[in-house]
Amino acid sequence: MSHNNYLFDLKKMKDEVYKIVSLKMWFIHWKSAVRDLKI
């Protein structure tokens, strides 16, 4: 039972990390796009 909980928490954590990473990548992409527009 606790093993299942551990796996579930791991998956949840992975989803959170993926969300944060994709948000960061999108933000970096957006910032570079804005910089390109200003030039």
C-alpha cells in the first residue's frame, strides 16, 4: 500500500517538475522572441 503511494507521489512530482520546466522554457522562448522584435 505504501509502495503504491510512493509511486503515485513520484508521478505527481514528475508532473509538477514537467509543468515548471515547460513553463520556464516557454518563458525563455518568449523573452528571446521579445528581444528579437526590439532589434
